[in-house]
Amino acid sequence: MEMETTEGVPLEEFLSLVTDGVGVCEESCESREQCGQIACYCIRSVFPHPDYFLLYEKLRRIRFTQEFAKYIEENRLKNGEE
């Protein structure tokens, strides 16, 4: 999909978002309720195009999968399992 904007999120900032997450409305968000999460004002204010948000979501899933696998392995080693 071709990007509709020439402006992007600097790589360092993007990686920080992947690591730390994006802050969104804690309570009810009228924008999220009407437009859905990908088009919510909170998300649109951070990502210049929906493709950035979709990549962010994929990288967050990979990151948490890796952290979960590491957690399981560490606990197996603590319990003396091979």
C-alpha cells in the first residue's frame, strides 16, 4: 500500500512507541467509539498514516511474544526443567 504522506515517525521514536506503547484515552473515548481504534484521534495524533499503526501493532505482538517466551524459559530454568 502506498503511503499518502511524506512525513513519517522518526525510527527512534517509533521504536520507543513499540517498546513503551501508545497512550490512549483511559476512559470512554467518543472518537474511538465512532471511528474505531485505528481511526481514533489518539492514534491519528501519533501516527501519520494507518500503515504506521498496523506496523506498530505487529511489532508489539512480536515483542510480547518474545518476552513471554523468555519468561517461560527463565521459569523453566529456575524450576530445574530442561
